[in-house]
Amino acid sequence: MDLGLFTMPLHPPGSNLTETLKSDLDQIIRLDELGYSEAWIGEHYTAEWENIPSPELFIAQAIPLTKQIRLGTGVTCMPNHNPFVLANRIAQLDHMAEGRFNWGIGTGSFPGDMRVFGYWGDNPTVNNSQYTRAALDTILQLWEDPKPGVYESEWWQFTIPEVEEDIGLRAHIRPYQQPHPPIALAGISPRSSTLKMAASRGWIPMSINLIPPVLLKTHWEAIEEGARESGRSAESGAWRVAREIFVAETSAAARKQVLDGVIARDFNEYFLRLLPKVGMLGLMKNDPDMADSDVTIEYLIDNVFIVGSVDEVAQKLNDLRGDIGEFGTLLTMGHEWKPHGPWLESMSLLKNEVLPKIS
């Protein structure tokens, strides 16, 4: 099993953007040195807590400062972008990374961003799922064979001009990796149709961190279904599973760091306020009949997060794999490393002492 990072990132409103960008970049550099295999960076425009609007620019800065870690968008929210512009931008980034790039995509986003781009509310101007499928098919066509002509849908129109050899006019930007960088789709809903689509097309399915194992099982069922319907075999090695993880020398020390630290802050002050507003708090419940008030940080530590000593975390991960099946890459979620020492130790223990114990 490989080990990676999935980061929104998360910083309290009012944080200094210059400083948070530096600290987020430092995390990627440190994880590269520790041997983490990949890192995924989010895209948000109107979320003060999640303050990177362009993961591509962030990745471009990280490329020359890292050596082996693969860098990915986590995720490109497709309805936010014109497909012609996006096709060229992603292809360029793939060349800048010399292939050390994964392209994560998604259909949804933060509610404020969805309002900006017209796919939120009772009467949205954009159907985000349809937009994503149409834009993705268009981008893949542009990368394979960008024929001159008009490209249009309900939401966009652009024209690729006829080739003019004498002045070198043509649509010509294609990715470094052929036929394209690895594509990943992130899903969170039970029996996620997004993960089903990923498996049906041979792409990377990614399960987001908020759901308990009982719902993660349905993600693998969706992956298997998507692969089967397209005549493929479901590949557990491609499946990414994101979890909230903290490791310390003792179980008590790990629990204290979570309860008194940034993970509890980020959930109590952000996620546990946001998710009820968007009708998603139920995704975190083991039992759908649970009261919303019972979804506390203590409940999450005991039922959703993976927190403890080296041996305890290793056992929980082995139990998770026993419950949901094997998966190829574990993605630990990104938070501010405050205090820095215990967080760096947690990341190191996870890589060097926990991972070898995973059977």
C-alpha cells in the first residue's frame, strides 16, 4: 500500500495567505523527503477555510522543490472551467512536471463557488454532472485529435481555426504523458456514481475522508459495478481512500493532540457547521437515525478517524482493509502542522512504522 496526502488545505478565516501558502508548500516538501508517493491539492474560490483557488499554480511552484512525489489537483472542479482553456493549461502543467502529475477532477465544489459558476440551488443554470462529462470528453478529444471546427454545448462554444502551416497556427498542446495524465475522480456519496464512472473508464477512484467504513463499502461496490459494466476488472490497487489520521507514541497522546488541536478546531469550527447547511452531515453517521447532535469530535475519533499509537493505527488500518477490501493508496488529510513537531512525527511514524505493519 502506498501513502499520500489529500489537502484542501484548511486554514481559519483571517489567516495570512502568503504564510499559509508557504506552510502548505513546506508540508509537500517534507512529505516528499519522507517518501510519500503523492499529494493532491484542492481548488476553492469563496471558502476562506480552503484558500487555494489554483492548485495548478501551487503544483507548478512545488515541482522544482520536490524530487519524487507525484502532484495532483484535488480536484479540478470541472464546471468552473472552459474546457479549451483547461485542456491547454493541464497539458502544460504535465510538461512542467515531466509526467509527475495526476489530474484529479470533480463535479461539485464549495457552495459559494457553485453559486459563482451557476450550478447551485433549485434552478441552476449549469447541470454540473452533465457539464463535467461533456467537458471531459471534449478535453480528451482535444488532446487526441483537435480538429478545426466549432465545439459547442449548452454551456460553451469555441472555434478551433483551420491550420495555417506558414505561420504555425494550429491547436497543438498535448500532455507530456500519453495519451494523458492519470485521471482521478473523487466521490463521497454512497454508491457514488462518480466512482462508478471512474472505474468504467479505467481511471482512479478516490473516496473522500468524511464517511465511515460502512459507507466506504458501497464505494467499492460502485467501483466494481462500473468496471463490470464496461467489461473491465475492478482494480483495488487504483483505489485511493482518504482518512483523518494522527499517530503518536501513545494512544492517549494521539487522542489529546486531536481533541486539543487543529483537527478538532477544523471540524468543530468548519465541517460540523458546513455539512448540515448542505445536507451532508448524514454521510458521517454509522446509523442514519443518529441525532445530528451526536456527531461530535469524540464520535468521529472513535468511528471515522484513525487515531492512536503505531500499533493501534496499524490495527485500525488492517481492520479497515478487512471491512472494505484492499485499496492501493491511503491518503492522510492535510491540516496545519500546529504544533509542528508532533505533526511531523505523526507523518513520519505513519510512513516508517505503521505502513510496514499493514498486511
